Amino acid sequence: MSFRRRGVGVAVDVVPGRIADVMEFVPHVHRDHRGFFTRTFDAAVARAAGLDPDAFVQDSQSRSSLGGIRGLHVRRSPGEAKLVRCAHGAVFDVVVDLRPTSPTYLQWETFRLDDVDHHVLHVPRGCAHGWQALTATADVCYRIDAEHEPGSGLTAAYDDPALGIPWPLPPGEMSRADREAPPLAEVLAVLNG
């Protein structure tokens, strides 16, 4: 799918992921002697892709160092959808489908998000999400469609053999919760219990 807003001249392609409801927004980056210009969010494009742009109520940003892993995070029902991008550096991004009624249940997909191509990833509700910093510093920005609810978050082990995610670097800095996260089976028992 490709969308171009009339008269603006900035195009964004929307590429469906392999996992149901995952989408990658691929902007056409304009580069010149000054640097670059890109659109990081466009309500009309989001709407044309089937998302409600007014649903996104919070923007957050995190910084990680080389090899640092954040995730795999998921929220209990009703959960949250995210639009994720890497504003500085590069990350290896992972989405794991934890929705029992999804045709891609328990499948995972990886993406490279960076400050060169400026792709924006839509992570649907019910999917676990995480990333590993591929550069000395990586700033990840995410737009969320639900207000933060303390205590609603769950974390599955990033290195669970049941998933077999091929993280590209040895693990660097991690939070205690991410480092000591339970296996996916335990998280699924809570989510589906």
C-alpha cells in the first residue's frame, strides 16, 4: 500500500508484516545538502491504513546503549498498540504475536529500525515487543494508544528457547525485570488465564 497526501509531496508506503496487523510505515526520506526531512507520523496515512490516529494518546522515548535489550514487553487486556521508530542509531526490533485468536499466534518477526530509513512499526495490541541496540546509542520513540497503567505490564524472557529469537549481539545492559523475566509459558498463563 502506498499513500501520498495531495500537494504535500511526502509519500509514505505501508508494508504489511508477516504477523497479522503488524505494519511498517516506510517514509520517502528527502535528503539534500542540509541533511534530511522525513515525516514521522501522518494522521491521514494512519487512517488509510486502518488505524485511528486520534487513539494515540502518549509519546515516549527511551535510550539504550550498544547491546542493551528492552523486552519482551506486553500489557494485559486491553493492552496497547504502539507506533515505534528509532530516532537515533539503530535497533533490532522484535514483535511476538500473543493473541490466541490470531492466525499468527506465537510467531515472531524482526525488523531493523534506524535513523537512516526512518521506518515506523505498528505493533498491535496483544503482541509482545522488544529491541536490542545495534549502535553505541539508540533512541527509540513510541506513540501509544493507551495511557500507562501501572501493574499491567508483563515481560517474557528475551532468550526463551521456545521462541529462539536470534538476537544479533551478546546481551548488554538490561533492567532487572527484563533480565529475570519468566519464560513465555508463564506469561501466556497470566494473559490467557
